[in-house]
Amino acid sequence: MRIETIAARAGAELDPVTGSVAPPIHLSTTFDHGPASEDPHGYHYIRDANPTQTRLETALAALEGGEAALAWSSGMAAGAAYLQALPPGSHVVFPDDMYYGYRVVAHEFFKQWGLSATTVDMADLDNVRAALTPATRLVWAESPSNPLLRIVDLAAVAELAHAAGAELLVDGTFATPILQQPLALGADVVMHSSTKYLGGHSDVQGGALILKRRGPTAERLLLIRQNLGAVASPFNSWLVLRGLRTLACRVERQSANAHALATALAGHPRLSAVHYPGLPTTPLHEVARRQMRLFGGMLSIQVRGGREAALAVCSRVRLFLNATSLGGTESLIEHRASSEGPGSTTPEDLLRISVGLEHPQDLIDDLMQALTA
Ligand SMILES: Cc1ncc(COP(=O)(O)O)c(C=O)c1O
């Protein structure tokens, strides 16, 4: 079945008790069991699993074409769990542009967990090749990346990782399964912050890991979730599941809007750069064209005049909201270096833009007046 049909219907089986079309939310923390803790209904305690979370996982596995999916309380919990599942002594290769939270995890926790990391610019595959060691267990890619919208050739990096005995994890948050299918390109696992496009309405936090194969890693991840406790609540699972129903429509419109905005901004005299994978001038644009259906709803711009000039643009927008996060129906703008804080590697003149569902001309008009005022 096609991705739009999967998004609209996966995990949407009728409730067998009532026939309800919308899925029920099972808030129960505990489930009827036998005298020796036998589970006749398949559920035991909310931290182990709950029926609403299971529905969401069924849908996520179908959307990404994986054998197993695990929902988490946040994208950070999902990514951190995958790192915690690595054996001590493992080496990880990270991209130099990635969601900064995982850089913080590497900096603050890797030593304690017995892990090490190398960070490289993955645009040049030789850098990836050179970073791989006999201890490398995981290559972590983010494409498009946050906040510079860098593209990684996922099929090529999967091949390099596998040849070195490592796995490839792809943070697919910006692309969503509608635009890019990392498992089909050779990745072993896709990670999402469901807080973004999957939820889609800036009202739910969640994370997801979708694994190509069911196996020991999936078992280990389940053990981590059950015992360390970063489960998705039933209500949050339900909200993400509800978000999936409109994912294809939203992402297509957001991609079209972002493409129109990036095209209108390209070459603006007040900007030194517009980062959008759909612009032919963007590095690895041809790779993006090959591995993505559309180019997504995220872009970033660099404002001539540095930090103060960038902050001035943020203070002049009328329609865009100054807020962090992304993937909701409303357009957001953010000075990333300020948001990331100390240790940020993001250029001080950079503004990240999450494009919503407003009319593209209204968005263009707003940014043009903010840039020229
Ligand atoms: C690309 C990407 N990955 C992961 C995360 C972390 O997700 P969460 O905020 O749900 O923990 C974010 C959050 O902004 C993100 O942008």
C-alpha cells in the first residue's frame, strides 16, 4: 500500500468491543491477570506496554517498513535509549550538524556509559570512512539536519557502516516517513522526535525508534524502556496516532510552502545564505532529490550583520512566532544559537524556520518586511 494510505489507516483497526472508528484511549495502569500473574489479555502494567501505545507502534512500523517499533516519552529518550543499548567500549560516528541535544548526551554521559564518539562532516564520504574503527558499532546520521539542513547520502553511508560491522541510525525527524524511507535506503533504525511532524500540532511530546529487524536490539530496547521508564503515555500515544492520520497532507503542504519561501528568499541582499535542500545551490541537492520525495518544511537563513541583525529580524516578524520546536501547523522562527545556549556550534547569524500551513505568500510578505524594515 502507498504511504498516504498507510498514514491514514495503519493502527486504526476498529475497536473489537464497541466498533468505534476512532481508537479508544486505554488509560488503565493495570490489567486483569491470573493468580500467578498470567496475562490472558496480553497486558500487565502500563510501564511494560499499553494498548494505545501498541496501536501507535503498529502504525509507525508500517509507515517506516520496519519489523519492530518502540514509542518513547520523547525524541531524546528514544535516541538516548539506542545509545544506552550499545555495549560498553562501543564507538559512535556522529555528523557535525545534528540536533544539539544528542551532542550534550555524548559530552555528558558517554564516558560514564563507556562509549566514545567521533564527529565528522558526512557530506564527504571519505570522512566517514576515516572515522570508522574496529570498535565502531553505530553511525548516526541526520538528514536533513538540524539546523543547517545538511544532506547525508544515506545509502552510501549505510554501505560504509555495514562494511565496517556497524549499524546506521537515521534521525528522520525533519523528513518524516512521508518524504524519506531510511530503512529502504539501507539504515538499520530510524529515530523520530514525534513531538514534531508526527504529532504535528505542537501539543504532544514523543519519540520513536523503528527497527528494520526484530531481534536482540529490539529486546534490549524494550528492557531499557520497561525498566528505565521512558514510556509514551496512552494519551500522548493517542495524540501522535491522531497526528499520523493527516501527516501526508500536512508535510506535502509544508514542503510546498517552505520551497516557495526558500525560493523567494534566495539571493536576498540582507541574507548571506538560505539553507534548503530543494534549492539547486544547496550542497548534495542531487542526493536530496534522489532520496526524498519533497524537501520538507524546514529551512534556515543566515542574516548579514551577524547576531544583532538576526535578532532584529526575529523582533520584527508579525506572523511568524518566536518559539522553539518545529513541525506544527504554525510557522516558527528561532535564533538557534540563543536557544541551544553555551556550547552551541550554530552560527550566530542563523535563524531556523519551521514552515506551517499558512498561505505561502503571507509568510513571504512577513519575512520580507522583517528583512527590509
Ligand atoms: C532533529 C531532532 N531530533 C530529535 C529531537 C529531540 O526530540 P524531543 O524534543 O522530542 O526530545 C529534536 C528536538 O528538537 C530534533 O529537532
